[in-house]
Amino acid sequence: MINKEKEEYFKKLLTRNLLELFGQANKIILSSAEFEDRAADFLDIASLESNVAVFYRITERQARLISKVKRTLEKIETGEFGICEECGDEISEQRLMVRPVADLCIDCKRAKEVMERHKGL
Ligand SMILES: [Zn+2]
């Protein structure tokens, strides 16, 4: 089970990811202090969802990533973080460390990949 301490860790990690994505989008490099200062602004802007791509001229891929990171942050708030969306099992901490935005456990992820491969044939 993901404990409070770990939740905080992932929350910080994901917030930083989000800010980095915006940073990339803007091609600006902010110092750590600036990151912290502007975090609230960025998160506010991120909530404008549909307008964000326009404002920041970000790529579709970045926009997708941003919404994924945002959703994961919401999951931390609602206590759904680390739970597989497919089977309801816990996603291993090891997997979350590598990929904090993972929404499927490794078994479901593999099963999905196999299915998608079959579809592609
Ligand atoms: Zn699963």
C-alpha cells in the first residue's frame, strides 16, 4: 500500500514533472525557487484544459502527458493513486517509481499490449 510519505513523494515528483512540461513548452528554464513560486500559477493555467495548448503552443504529445500527470495528481487527492484501473489491484511501487503516471498494473498492461498487437495484425 502506498503510504502518506510515498504519496507526498509522488505528489512532488508529479508536480515537478508538470512544471517541467510547461517549462519545455515555453522553452524557458526556471530555477528551483522560481519553480516553487510559480507552481500555483502553472497549476491554475493547467486547469484551463482545452485552452492550455493554445496558450502554451504545446504539442499534442505534451498536452496528453500534462493531462495524464494532472489526472494522477487528482488520484493522489482522491486516494485512487497506485490502484490499477482495470482490475483494482495495487500497482507495484517499483512500477510507480519508473512510471508514476501508470494507471494499470503490470499484468493488465501486458494483457493490453498483447491485445493491441493482435488488433494491429
Ligand atoms: Zn490490473
